[in-house]
Amino acid sequence: MIPTATPATEALRDQFGRRIEYLRISVTDRCNFRCVYCMPREGLPWLPKAEILSYEEIAEVVRQLAPLGLRRLRITGGEPTIRPELPRLVQMLRAIPGIEDIALSTNGVRLPQVAGLLREAGLDRVNMSADSLRAERIVWTARRDLKFDPIRSALAAEEAGLAPLKINVVVMRGINDDEIEDFARLTLTHPWHIRFIELMPVGEMRELTWDHVVPSDEIVARIRALGELAPSDGPARGNGPAVYYRLSGASGTVGVISPLTHTYCAACNRVRLTADGHLRTCLFGDHMVDLRTPLRAGIPLASSFRAALAGKPLEHNLLQMRVGGLRALSQVGG
């Protein structure tokens, strides 16, 4: 049911009455991959260092928004683990009263080195991207050969106590859709949550077209061929729009995220802080509010945050291929 417009009288409700308690924080626009659906092969013009929020500034944004009802955080990029001293930021965020959950989205390459450090600093859980289980296909998809082993990285996160562990698979017809069943089988022996995401062909990634999209209904049908598949509540903690299922006897779950075929905008509970300090209210919209300028001027952020929520759109424009000037998904961390 789509909410009707109502006055934004509460700090953490938007103009449609949706409660906003979840902030995704991009700490860098850079990445050590160049995934075919996420970033141009040659990269992008990187943000100057002076324009990127410091860890202290990020923590101050959260410190000011937490009393308004902000409860859940996700650290993203680019690839967040390539920014130096990331555990220090986690530790700072963990110390802020009111913050209940801190998660990380990562391509997983550095998890074997940093998972334990991040957990010690206060990180709760991880979402890891893995679009193939085959070494040569990982290299082709990422357009980098960093010897990424998704199983090794997943086990590193699990051993560090970062749970629930979610593994995100962007499904692309003719590229990796023949691995749907292989990924689903992982849940039979591991307490992992494999989420299959419909491809979003946006920005400069137009070599991937609608022909490459595999609808979530088809994904579920193919998993169902492995055995009895029942609806599941999914992981105990989570903020996302996935719909979950469990194979009979499985330790983990499979899920689908369907931004194209089954949009979930009516229940959107999130906003995004870009690496350069803008609050983006919709992943595929063009509405942004500058927080960096008032932050650096010592001006309280509550009014800017309220203004941002007052302009948060009802739904994204992905189906109309209007994506708010995004050149690549890497610019906003997904």
C-alpha cells in the first residue's frame, strides 16, 4: 500500500509518513574493483580529499541525528575497506548513544585481513558482494585480478562473529545466471543469507541492458527446483527490502531484491550520506541536501535534515531510466 502525503511534522518521518531511521554512509568514492554493473572500467574522476568528510565529521553528523531517532548505520563506498583506519570510524560510531546497529557493505576482498579488527571496533555484521564462485569469472566481472575468494572471505567474517552474514549476488543473464543454484546450495551447509539482486542497468553501465535482467520470480523458480522452498523471516537483523525463503533443512536462507519487478519504495526507511557530505534521499533520485557546508560552519544539522526528508520522493525513477545524474552505482554505495 502506497502511503499518502502528510505534513512532515516529525524529524524522522518524510512527507509521506515513512519513518527514516537508517543512514547509509559512504566513506569513499574509490574502489579496488571495476564491476561491470557498478563502475566504468577506467574509473571516475575521484573526489578531492578536502571535499570528503573526515571520520570526525561523519561521527558528528551521526551524533546530531541520533537524538532525532537515527538508529541504524551502514558503512559503504566505493569500497569502504580501502579507506585507511576504518576500524577507528566504527569505534567512534559505536560510542554514539542511540545507535543500535552498525553494518558494512564490502566487495569482500580485504575481509580476511580486517574482519577481526572491525568486529573488535564494534561492527555488528557484513553484507558482501560476490557475483561468481568461479575465479576466472570473478576477474572478468570485477575487471581486476585481486585473487578474491568469496568463500574464504565469508568464512573470515563468520569466524570474526560478524553475523548475520549476507552475500549479495547481482544476477546477469548470460553472464552469471548459471550460478544461481550453486549460490543457493551454499545455504544448505552455511548459516549465510544469499540475496539475489535484479540487475539495475543505470548510468554509464548501459552495455548491460534489460536483456540481461533476470526477474526475481524466475530466480525463485530456479531455486525451487533444488527442493522444497518455503517463505522465511530471513536474518534476525536487517534493514533491507529482500524477500526470504529457506530450502528444506538449510542452515541459511535465500532472498531476492527486486528493484525492477517488485518495487519496495512504499516501505523505504533510508537515506544516504555521500562521501562529500550530501544527504541523498533516494538512490535513483536527484534530490540531495548539502550537510557538509553547515557542518563545517558549526550550524546544527536538524533543520537541513528535516528539509531533506520533506523532499524525499515517493518512489524511484529507475523504470523510467531517470537516475538523478548517477554515472555509476559506486558513487553512492548502492
